[in-house]
Amino acid sequence: MPNAIFPMEGGCTCRHVRYRMVTAPLFVHCCHCTWCQRETR
């Protein structure tokens, strides 16, 4: 994410979990929401 602009907001596809990042993430694809885990498998 070298060109990303922070803060950045997002959320799960289930729309029950929202997040806001103020720096680049250490890793991605680590959702704890069981609905999203089901959707990405």
C-alpha cells in the first residue's frame, strides 16, 4: 500500500463489523467474522 491515503475505513461484507486504519496493516485477510470467512473460502 505505498500510495494509500490514511486514515482508511472499511468493513466486513456482513456490515456488522467496521474498522478504521490509521497506518498500513501488517497483514490482510484475517477477518474474525464467521460470515465473511464463509464467503471468502
